Amino acid sequence: MENHKGLLKSYILGFILSIILTLAAYIPVEMGSTSHKGVSSQFGITVFILALAFIQLIVQMVFFLHMGNETRPRWKLGVFISFASIILIVVVASIWIMQHLNYNMSLVQFNNLMQYGEGF
């Protein structure tokens, strides 16, 4: 019974920290979208959001995946590295495809796509 109470406290603390980190990321974005700021402040907000995302990742791994207190840490670490690699490949490939769509599509193809729904 004692272990379940500690586990419940861990889940509640992780949930509260996740909500706080989510709100801490939401508020600067909302404030930045209502005012017109320069590129440097947008870069600062982006770096701040990425830092909060990394902290959120650590909180999720510690409080919900229990990455620090397992009997076989190498097994979970191997699975985590594989998962992170697949996600990184998918995200980088998606960004690369979106960046090169405009370059690979001619103006005629774009007009046909917009007017008639015809692609390549």
C-alpha cells in the first residue's frame, strides 16, 4: 500500500509539473502573437519554448516512464534511443519534404492544382 501512495504522488507531481510547463510555454507564445516583435525576440521565444519542451520531456520520462528507477536500465535506454531515432528521422524528413515542395513544383503545376485539383 505504501508503494502505491508513493506512485500516486509521483503521478500527481508529474501531472502538475506538466501543466505548469505547458502553461509556461503557452503564455509567451500567446503574448508574442498579439504584439509585433522583431526577429530576435521571436528567436528568443523559440529557444525558450524548445528549452521548456526539453524539460517537459525529462519530466515525462522521470515521472511517468520511471526512467531512473528500473532494474534493467540498458533495456529501456535501448528502446528509448530507437524510438527517439525514428521520431527524429520522421520529423527531419517531413521538414525537408515541406521545404522542397515549393522548389519542386512549377507555377503551372501549382495553378492546375489550385484550379482543377489536378496534380502532377
